[in-house]
Amino acid sequence: MAVSVFDLFSIGIGPSSSHTVGPMRAAGRFVSGLAADGLLDEVSRLRVELFGSLGATGAGHGTPGAVVLGLEGYEPETVDPTAAHARVAEVAEHAQLLLPGGRPIDFEMANDIVLSLKAMDFHSNGMVFTASRGDGSLLGRRVFYSVGGGFVVDEDEAAAGAVDDTELPFPFHTGTELVALADENCCSIAHLVACNEAALGNEEILRDGLLRIWSAMRECVDRGLEAAGTLPGALHVRRRAHALAKALEADPSDPLYAIDWVTVYALAVNEENAAGGRVVTAPTNGAAGIIPAVLHYYWRFVPRATDDGVVEFLLTAAAIGQLFKANASISGAEVGCQGEVGSACSMAAAGLAAVMGGTPAQVENAAEIGIEHNLGLTCDPVGGLVQIPCIERNAVASVKAITAARMALFGDGSHHVSLDTAIKTMRDTGADMADKYKETSLGGLALNVVEC
């Protein structure tokens, strides 16, 4: 199926789209399938096996809790983060799960959720769900893969491949095709994406839906700016956004005042994400601070910013995200952090270049600069937590996205390295990258930084 802007930007909870949002959706699909087959009332036992990076860093990324919530019928878009944390604690304490509909079954999280470092063939982030009757006979078994950004496919979908039978008015598979379509039709990239969204049935909800995404981003920033203290986990990372914002408010004279606010906005989002709060996947949770931070920069510091500009920004960013999703990956477990922070930086650079008056060629150039200078970025979270280096990395990439957009706007759109070449290079680099640098916390900073 075609990837919609609302697939790339979805409201969920932290700390990870691939480790929290994806597993919650997979668990929900499993129990929904049992219910559809009339088997849910016969279930006495559920067992979940988590493989690859889900097994390696799942404990720090909140995966077991996300699985529990999904099995109980909660959804990442609507679950209340505070209530969710409390509910997971109750299940762990009482060893009892409530199936959708309210029927309890015995469920010991430590025994019924199994973490394995073994990687499955289709994708590192594999999950196997099984349901049994009281006599031990099997009721159902399904395999799912969390492929990044909260996207989930089952084993049948994985085997069938990415078959897309949706007819779009402006189909594009490369950045070159995207720019050519915009030039041929004398329109913006955002207009092309809006027309495609209409073909997907989203015309009537598109503007309001994107402004709702923007509202959720702003609410996340506001919560992050209000919160203080330390983040969950053994690292005891101190929140910084609140104090930095207060310092900026007290002294607006610094010549880098606007850039410092971009840093604060990104920190606020990713601190909220690390705390398991509500964020917008953009295109992943690990990179969720970049697009909101750059959008806040546009909204606050670019003259005559408007809601229409926000919509154009997000549609343009989505076009770039669709290219990464189709031609490489947005999964840290598959290609490292270049697929998460690198993709988000590229998307944000494109969106900002568009709303600042860039031509399609300049937008493509901005996107290329954004990813080119994130190539080779590893995913090695210290302690298996989405905190170090993830939070600061979003802040740095947000500033980098603004620089990329401005560099592109100073040029005429012509450049030596195309976006398509950079995306291919990212994919190839990810294939060559050792697994210990792909969200397993077995190499890099995660190996060399001692927890204290």
C-alpha cells in the first residue's frame, strides 16, 4: 500500500516507534485476529518472543510494557501515557492480563515475554505471538516485524513484498522523478503529495489532520519545557529543556538566540519521548524532535509564518520520508541511526526550504545535504535507553537541517550529489554496518560508556 503522510507522522507514545509503538500495534493485531476468528474466549495463555534489537534493547525501550498494552487492546494513538505506565506495573505485580473485553488470564511478564538476541531473516525486529488453550493446545501463532517508524508487517505481508496497487495521480519513486513532476506541472512538491493523499481518500481530512499533528507536536514541546528532574532508567539523565528555556527567556540578547531555541525545542521533545510521553513519530520516535524543532523555528522566527506554511512543510517533508521508506529504511535496527536522525534531518531541511520559497530543485538539494552529513551514523544507545546520545543528537540534527535548507536556498538547486545517490549510499552503508551498531547497545558508546 502507498505510504501516507499520516503513516509517517502518527501520534503515539515513547520511547521508541520500532520498540514501543510497533510492538503495541502487533500485539493488538494478534488479539484482534483471535477475536475475529472467534477464538479469544478460549485463550488461557499468551506467549511473546522478541528477537534481534527488540530482544537486545527492548527492556530499556519499553517493549514488554508495550506488548502488554497491545494485548489488552490499547492503541498507541489513544492510550494515556500515565495510565499506561500504571497499568503495566499492575500486570507485572499481579501476573494477570485483561484480554479485550475484560476477561483475565494468568500472565507473568518475566516468563511469558521472552527476549532473544537472535535476529530473524526478514528484519531484525521480529516478534512471535502464540496463544494456547488451558490444555496447552495451540490456538494461534503469528509472526510480525516492526520495520521502523511504528510500521508493522506480518509474515504473509513480508513474504508478499511491497505490492502497491493504489493508483496515484503523481507517482514517484526517486527524488529525480519528484522534482521532474513538480517542474512539469508547475507546482510545488507539497501540491503533488496533497493530490496523492486525495487519491488515498484523505482530501477532506488532510489540512485539519496535519494541523492536528502540528498541535500534538506543540503540546509535546510545552510538556517538555514544563518538566524538570531526571529521566527514567539507571543513567539518571537530567532533563535540560526546562532550565535552558528559562535562561533564554531571561536573556534574549545572544546573537544565536533563535538557534538556541531550536536546541531547546528538540531537547524538550526527546526528553518527553525518553520519559514515555506522547510524541509524534516523525518519522520515528528516536528522531521525533527534529521536525517539531525546525517547525517551531519556522513558526517563531520566520516572518509571516502561517498554518498553510505548516501544511506545506509537513507535506514536503513527507515526500522525502516516502523516498527513504521506499528506497532505504527508517529503522535504526536495520541501517543505524542514519535511517532515523538522518532521514528526519533530510525531511526537515526539505520542509523548511519549501516554506522559505525554495524551488523543487532547491528542496531536493536541502534534503540531500541533510542526509549526506548524517551518513554512517550508528545507533548505539547507552544502557539500551533512548537517551544518550539520542536526545542531544536530535538537537544537533535540527540545527543541521536549518543549515542545510539555508545552504540550498543560497544556490540554484544544482549540485554534485543527488538525493537518490545519498539515499542509496545510506542503504548500502547500513548493509555494511555491523549489527552491534544497529540499536543493540552492543557496540560504540553503549559499550564504552560505563553506567554509573
